[in-house]
Amino acid sequence: MGQYQQEWKNLAIFGAEPAFANPLYVGRPNIGNKQSLFARIEDMLSRRWLSNGGPFVQELEHRIEQLLGVQHCIVTCNGTMALQIAARVLGLEGEVIVPSFTFVATAHALEWIGLTPVFCDVDPLTHQINPDEVERVLSPRTSGIVGVHLWGRTCDVESLEQIAKHHSLELMFDAAHAFNCSRNGQMIGNFGKLEVLSFHATKFFNTFEGGAIVTNDAAIAEKARLMRDFGFLATDTVVSVGTNGKMTEVAAAMGLTGLESLNHIVETNRHNYKEYRNALVNLPGISILPFDEAEQNNFHYVIIEIEEEVFGLSRDQLLQILNAEKVMVRRYFYPGCHRCEPYCSSSKYKGLLMPVTESLSDRVLALPNGTALVHGDVEKICNIIKMISKNSQQIKQNLIKTKAQVSGV
Ligand code: T4K
């Protein structure tokens, strides 16, 4: 399979058989040891304790606190709910600044609870929230900033801390991509007032659906625990408004099982990322987003940028060609939150331009990674991309011809 060679005429987009029999997905879940999971589920069923702060949830919170060196972990039913609870715990009101180049949940979580997400642009090299842009969109109505550690690379925490301090703003982080990552040797989870994690099925580490708020502030942790459970302090004692953000025992069982395989997942991701990097690094018109290897990384998101003029094909053409080969690359996070509903149709956001976000969301592709890939898959994907690069002009002309034939022009 490693020797896989393909002629451009034999691309599936021109009618040949796809290179892969089964689709290779970005976000294919990493599954730990099944026997270990089944044993935990057996325990859970025997004790008939399925939710509401059961032993697996407590153990998972403890394990995550240890792993991240953080004092409090409050696990939730998903990352979006954790963001909503977090924003309420911090008492955010009015406007909250978020990068536009992120998964739409970062903005929706705020909008959902009646806040106004104010979008700012990102840095073209790192893709992270740009502190200068944060300052540019500040207003008297701003109450907080949600930094995002996009792709598990970390954002400029120190500059955001300075801005937050200077303007008396709350600062929290959407660390949905950054579980088990560090910044300057400090684990993500320890920055801002709190950080939010996602343990969705497609993430590096999953609990089917799940998330967490992590913080070193005991008062914040206490409020978050109450809000996660309808505001119940004890049986029959409701002391605050709350919601149902609880994680189930079966989700926590999946998490505890996943933690046992964490090193294996990181090593697999690192190996795949390096293979992609070595194969694609010198391809004209393709650049691969680096990881800072002095830090701890999960190596989950392998991100490439396509410069159409140099590569010879657009990002969307490359996506179509690879998808036809059953390599299900994704154009995360197209088209940028400010160009999604309800924001793009709202008068509040009229005329909003985010040049870097718009350019990146037209250039970026996420490649498959994780333990679902088998030996040889990455090499085969890279060989296809190399062949496309070498023959981009003929492929482009034939794509145009094929399109013309299909539309009968
Ligand atoms: N903040 C950020 C920065 C985030 O990225 C996210 C979530 C959140 C906040 C919110 O956290 P959660 O509330 O989700 O915990 C996926 C995930 O649904 C989403 O969790 C994630 N970010 C986002 C980056 O990716 P989609 O729309 O790409 O999902 P979908 O269904 O297209 O799945 C992606 C691929 O994964 C599919 O092509 C197939 C594969 N897949 C998926 C599932 C669920 C599988 O192979 N097996 C599976 O079980 O959003």
C-alpha cells in the first residue's frame, strides 16, 4: 500500500475507483480498550447509578485535575453547555469578544444565553485570536473575552490577560481543542478565570459527548457545580438558577477508559502528523501548520493551507478530489462565524469584514488523523496529494471539461 502510485487520469473524480474502499474521516473517534469499557459499564449497571454525580464522574474529574494540575474540574454533558455555564458563572453581560475563526459553538453558546458575540479577526500565521484586533473591537459594553486555543495550538494568553486586566474584563478560554496541551510548560486549563474543554466524539479524547470547566478558583467551581445541577446545593435545597449540564456515568466510563490510552493516542497522532509534515513540507502551494514541539501537544488537528496560485488548484477543488477518493478532509471552520446565521443577517453585524478569517476559511483543510488510520494510510493520502500537485494544470483543465460535460455546456 505504501508503494501506492496513481495516474491523474485514474482519479475517482474522473470516474475511476476511489483510492480507499472505506471513507477516512477527520474526527473518527479514538476508542480505548473495549474490554475495559465493558467492565466499567457492567459495574455501572450493577450499581444502578447512571447519572447525577456518580462514582465514575467523580473519578474522571479527579483524574483530569491531576493530569492538568488544576484545582477544580466540573465535567458536563458537552462543551457547548460548559461554555454557557461558564459565561453565566462569570456574570458576562452585553458584548463578549470572540474570534470569528472558530467552531460556531463558541459564538452560539454566548448568543444562546442572550449575550452579543463581537467578532474579531485572527493572526494569519497562527490562526489564533489577534490581541490587536481584540483591542480594536472593544466597546463600553464589552464585559469579557473568550480566547480560543484553535487546533490545540495555544493563543496569546499573556496579551489577552493584559487587555483583560487593563479594561477590567473577564477572560475565559475555549480550550475545546487543547486538552492535554501546554503553554510555556503550563497545562491548558490553568489560564484565565476558567477554561472550557470538549470531549465530543470527534475530539482527541472523548466521552461520546462531554465537556468540562476547569479552574483554579474555588468560588467559580462551586457556582459552576450548582449551575450544572439545577442550582441544587443538597436534596430539596435550590440556591441558584441552574440547568441540566450533567455528564452521565456511561460517558465518564468512556472517559476513564480513554485516559488509559491517552499516551498511545498522542503518539499515534504525533507519528501521523510528522509523516504528513515530512511528505508535504516541500510541496509548492501547500503549508502545514506546525506544532511547537517544546510544548505538550495532542497533535490532533493536522491543518494545511492551500495557496491556489502556486498549487494550481483551489482548496475546494482539492477537497472535491480527495473526497472522491474517500479521503474526507474538512474545510474547518468555513465560512467563519460572522458569515453564519444568525450573525450574517443581523443588522448588528452589517458590513463586518474579517479579512484574515475570510482568507483562511477559503484556504484551510483539516486532514484525517487518529487511531482509526491504519499503517500506510497517511503515506497513501500524501502520495495522492503529491500526484495532484505535480499534475495540477491537467487536472484543472479536465475538471473544467468534466463540469462542462455534466452541465451540457
Ligand atoms: N468550541 C470549539 C472550538 C469546538 O471545536 C467545539 C466543537 C465546541 C466549542 C463545542 O463542543 P461540543 O459541544 O461539541 O462538545 C464536530 C463536532 O461535532 C464538534 O464537537 C467539534 N467542535 C467540531 C470541530 O467538529 P462537525 O459538524 O464537523 O461534526 P460531524 O458530524 O461532521 O463529524 C465530523 C466527522 O467525524 C464526520 O465527517 C464523521 C466523523 N465522525 C463523527 C462522529 C460524531 C465519526 O467518524 N464518528 C462519530 O461518532 O462538528
